[in-house]
Amino acid sequence: MSATLFAGFARTTVPQTALRRFLALDAVVTTGNGLAYALFGAPLGRLLGVPGPTLLGLGLFLTAYGAGVAWLASRRRPPVLPVKFVIEANYAWAALSLLSLVLWFSPTTAGVVWIPAQALTVTCFALLQQLALRATGSGTQ
């Protein structure tokens, strides 16, 4: 991704600001998703073909995780190691989401669409965060 395209997408040429924005967006989406799973696990489970108790557990986890990502986004200079953890966790989440389609769940048509779509979204967050971290000069190790 070119620096100009990245700066335009981040709407800033300041790498720390871009990193914080991508972390904040991740936090909002993750926490929102987590709250939806936690509060509406049973109906969403029926819609997606995923057990309601599984969605409840995932929802509680995602809500707490999203709060942690929000905390990182609120830092003037997010610490490098926790940011790297978020990036790696996002990649792992995406991979496990795709594996869940064939190993653990029998999703409905909506689930077959939703699960890869959210995996793609999480992968995009990871890529954007990784690029922003590298742009700060801290993510090159």
C-alpha cells in the first residue's frame, strides 16, 4: 500500500494518529459485535447456525477484548508489544473463524456469509494496524 494511499485512508500523515484511529475502529466494531453476541446469543445463534451459549461466551470475551483495544487506542503513544498482540490476535481470530466453518459449526446460509465477512474485516484491521505500526518506526522488529 503506498504511503499516499495509506495517509488518505487514515486521513492523517501522522502514523501515531493513524494507529490510534485503526485501534479505535477495531475497538468499536469488536465491542459492538461482542455486545450483540452476549445480549442476543440465542436468536443470533439460530440465525447463524452457531450455538447460543458459544455466542454468549464469545460475546463476553469480545466485549472485554474490545475494551482493552479501546484502552490502547486512548494512549497518546500505544505501547508496541500490546499493539503487536492485538495484530496477532486479529490474525488468529480470522483464521479460527474460517476453521470454525468446517471443524466446529454447521452454519446456516447467513452464518456461511457472516463468518467469513467478519474474518475479512478483522484481517483488514490487522493489516491496517500493522502498516500504521510500521509507519511509526516501532513495528519493524
